[in-house]
Amino acid sequence: MAGLTSAIYAVRAGRSVLVLEREGIGGQIATSPKVENYPAAASISGAELSDRLFEQATSLGAELDFGDVTSVEKTETGFVAHTEDGDFEARSVIIASGVHHRKLGTPREEELFGRGVSYCAVCDGAFYKGKRVAVVGGGNTALSAAVFLAGICAEVTLIHRRDEFRAERYLVEQVKKLENVRIVTPATVEELLGEDKLSGLRLSNGEELALDGLFVCIGKVPDNAAFSALVDLTEDGFIDAGEDCHTRTEGVFVAGDCRKKEVRQLTTAAADVCVAALGACDYLNRFS
Ligand code: NAP
């Protein structure tokens, strides 16, 4: 979302822009079941929001390509982003690398990924139609996933390590009203059961659950190692930059969830990308 939105600003300021996406168009918001707190879009799916952004950015002239950036290097004329599929040159760079799913760290989690363990309800929920699933987490992502899955699955167990949820009250109330959602707190997942695929969980409260799917929604972590030659990283891996979105390298800006900040929302990402894109345009205006 941040990459495409910054493209809208930079293209409208007369610059040519290439957006490099690592996975799907729009980044993590594309996997959000429903967005109900973005101004003037009362209720919209993350996928539709991403499609609209893509249309808006590309119809204005932004280009989009796919590539996993492995490093960015400063050159005499600007910067070069290296990917496994080739190099991309630019005079200025906006890093909007977002964040990734945090793993539970439970034994066999990786082995059972795609065999009952998932990190995205919107992507994989349909595989569990009429089945029993659990969601782990207590934030907006977990509670939204529980609501979404309750509409598809026979039973949803929501497991959270504390009695209090950090998700918005509105979502918590919505989940509590759903007849096919059972809330188990405080509890953590101690063991993933099953041979070739997940068949259940053993929880810290001693309970054993028979399940077809587990959705792990316990937050996001950054992955900014590819940019470490040009930017400072915080201890937990976010890019250290203030509200002006400038990094320690002139011409390199950072926007969205990958930046060190207190509040990570679509609206705060949108604010960042506007600041970063206009900062990049100002920087380029010094040369032409
Ligand atoms: P989050 O708000 O960081 O919540 C992560 C949850 O996972 C917390 O409840 C945390 O427990 C729990 N957790 C963390 N590590 C754990 C572990 N190892 N084992 C068990 N539980 C663990 O993450 P999020 O829900 O993905 O949301 C990320 C950001 O996106 C937030 O700023 C959120 O507001 C935003 N978001 C917004 C919307 C929306 O506006 N509609 C939708 C989705 C996400 P504790 O509570 O005990 O720390």
C-alpha cells in the first residue's frame, strides 16, 4: 500500500516511478478481510483497496514490477537495487518494505506450514470451509481473522496468551457475539499435533484441541537487512527515521510499517508515504 501510494504522489509531481513488489500487489493490506477505518471507505476488503490503488497508480503512469530486493547500493549517479532477477537503477529510493508475520516458535511450525498452519485467514480460510480451526493472537489481525473464519468454518477457537485483548473494542465485542467462536484465555500453544498434517493442538492450560487448521496472527516483524548499508536499524529491526522520513543516506527515504513508529495503521502509512514521496521529489529537484 505504501509503495503504490508514494508512486501516486511522485508521478503526479512529474517523476517516473518504478514500484518493486516482493509478493502480491498492495503488500500486507491485500490480505486483510475488511478495512473499516480508512477515511471515506466505510467498509472495503484489503484486496479491493489494493486493486484500486494499483489502478490509480498505474493509470497515472507508475510502473510495477516484482522482485525481492536483496541489497541497495549507492552509485555515482544514484542507487541500484539488486534482486535475484536483475538490477534496477534509480536516482532516489523510498523503502516501504512493510513487515512479515511473526512465527509462534513452536516445534514443527515450519514443517506444518501449508499443512494446517497458516498466517493469513483471507488467503487460506476457504480451504477450511465447514471445518474446525483456531486463531492465535489478541490484536486486530487475530480478531478480524476470527470474524472472517466464523463465516466459513464450523468452529473457531480464539486462543490468546492474556485475558485482555489489545484489539479495538468494537472487534472484541463483535467476536464475543459470534456463536461459533470459543475464546480460550489465557493460553499458549505448547504443541502442534498430527503426522503429515495438523490434527490438533496442546495448550498451556492442558487442553487438547482437535483441529483442521491453525491461523497464527501474533503480529508482524520487519525485514530490513537488505537496506542496512544505507540506513540505520533499531534494535528490533525497524528503519530509524523521524517524521520527515529521511534516512541517514541523502536520497533514501522510508515510509510505512517498516519505519520506527508508535502507531502502525493504513492512515499513518499513508501520511508517511506522502512525506517520503514529496521529500524524494524535493531531493530530485536539486538536480533537474
Ligand atoms: P499486534 O497488534 O502486535 O498484536 C499481536 C498479538 O499477538 C498481541 O495480542 C500479542 O499478545 C500476541 N502475541 C505476540 N507474540 C506472541 C507469541 N509469541 N505468542 C502468543 N501471542 C503473541 O499485531 P496485529 O494484530 O498483527 O496488528 C499489527 C498492527 O496492524 C497493529 O498496529 C494493528 O492495529 C494494525 N492492524 C489494524 C487493523 C485495522 O485497523 N482494522 C487490522 C489489522 C491490523 P499481547 O497482547 O499479550 O502482547
